[in-house]
Amino acid sequence: MTRFTVNNQPVAYHMDPDTPLLWALRDASNLTGTKYGCGTGDCGACTVEIDGSAVQSCQVTIGAIEGAFVTTIEGLSRDRSNPLQQAMIANNVSQCGFCMPGIIMAASVLLKNNPSPDDKDIEKAITNLCRCGIYPRLTDAIKRAGAIMRGDERIAPSARPGIDAFQAAKSVPALSDRQ
């Protein structure tokens, strides 16, 4: 049995210690925000924070991180109140969104260590691949998140996703009223 902490919750995995962390998170803990991209550690889609470092979870086994503290995208904030999530939304960074959890986790580690990164700092820290080409907006959003963290800027948190079922029902004509 392998034990460590995931998103501030102690976990014990009854899995082979050689299981990649990615699959323990996705399959055993149902934390599917961490994405499988390449399986070789090159794309960064599976990036999580382990003990303060950005790590590709496909490249580390659960046995290797016994006693560690792991944070996934789900652990940043469930209500989008994290400054990085606010800046990503405000700057319309995401396109397809597949790479975003890994990028956000890498950027989160960067901003914890350096809340005022310049372009070179960001380029060095964010090695994740994005096929949509979001990099210019991403760089601006990371700088903006740093400003929010420093208290230099404030963004109102975005609304939670979804549609209010009551409001949606009022806007749809009854079947008898349809032509």
C-alpha cells in the first residue's frame, strides 16, 4: 500500500507501487483533470505539483512519492477563485482546453516561487505543449495572475459553469406552443 496526500486529503493506494501517478489519480481517485497526453513526459498535459515542484505525473510512480504532497488541478480551487484560473478566464486563454490543467499547474508552481515572472521566466517554466498556440495570451495571463497575487489587480470571480435549470425551463416554449 502506498500512502501520500492528494489535494490535502490522505490517500492509500492498493496498487502496484510501479503504477504511474497519472493512472492512480485518474483511475483510482477519479481526478480526471490530469490529462494523458503522450505518456513520455514531453507534452506536460499530466503536470501536477509534487512537494512544490511541477512534475509530469506519467513519469513518476506512486511508490516513488510515498509521503509526498500532491496537488492536482482539482486541488487549486473548485470555484475558480484561484488567481491563475481567474486570469486564464479573463484573458480568454483556453481554446480546446485539453492542455490547460497541466499548463495551469506548471504556472501555479512558477507563481508560488516567483510572483513577478518575466517572459523568459515563463518560457523556461512552461514547457507544456499546446496545439492551439495560446502562448502569447498565456504569457499575459500568467503575468496578470502574478499581479492579482501581489494585490496589484483584482478580477471578479467568474460564474460557475452550467445553466440554471429553472431559468432554462422558463425560456423554452411548452410543447403545445411549438408549431
